[in-house]
Amino acid sequence: MILFFVQRELAFGAGLLFLGFILITLQKTNPIIKGQEKLSQTFEECFSNIYDSLENVQTIKSSSAEEFQAEKNEKDFRGKLSPVFKNFMNLWHSLTFWQNFSFSVGFVAVFGYAIFLLKGSVI
């Protein structure tokens, strides 16, 4: 707030920096929420198969289906859960990258402009 009274151009630049940060966050949040829903559904599906096999241990052992069940669990986690999790992490990495990028570029621009004003004895 003090910056606004001292140098309005710097305050405007800082305001644009904050506004850009907020807009990036809002734009990237919706895909993250949808990705989280997909990830939760996939977790539910994969872990429900494991829970079913744990409850039916005697049936699996008596029918010699232990290897089949282990392969099925591995297939679920590698084939279903892994791609969804990687996609979800990529969404988070994208958000973090663009937030850091906007903050870095904005900080350099505002700080550089402040140095320019100091050199010209404006502030």
C-alpha cells in the first residue's frame, strides 16, 4: 500500500504481477480438480480389487489363482493407475511452472524498473 503512494508505476506493476498469479491459478485449478476426481475413481477401482482378493483369500488359494490375482493387481496399478497419476502430476507441475515463471518474470521486471527509477533519481 505504501508503494502506491511512493511510486504508482511500481505499485501498478506489482498489482499486475499478483493479478497474473491469480489468473494462472484460477485457469489451472479446474483441470487439477477434474484430474483429482479421475485419480480418486481409479484408486477406488484398483484398491477395490485388492480388498476383494484379501477378503477371499481362501477361495483364491483353493483355486490356485494366486498368480492370476497378483498379475491382475499389477495390471491394474501399472495399466490403469499409473497413467492417471502421471497425468495428475503433470497438471500440478504445469501449475507450479507457470506460477513460478510469472512470479520470476514479474519480479525481475518490477525490480529492474525500480532500479531504473533509482538510477534516474526519480525515487
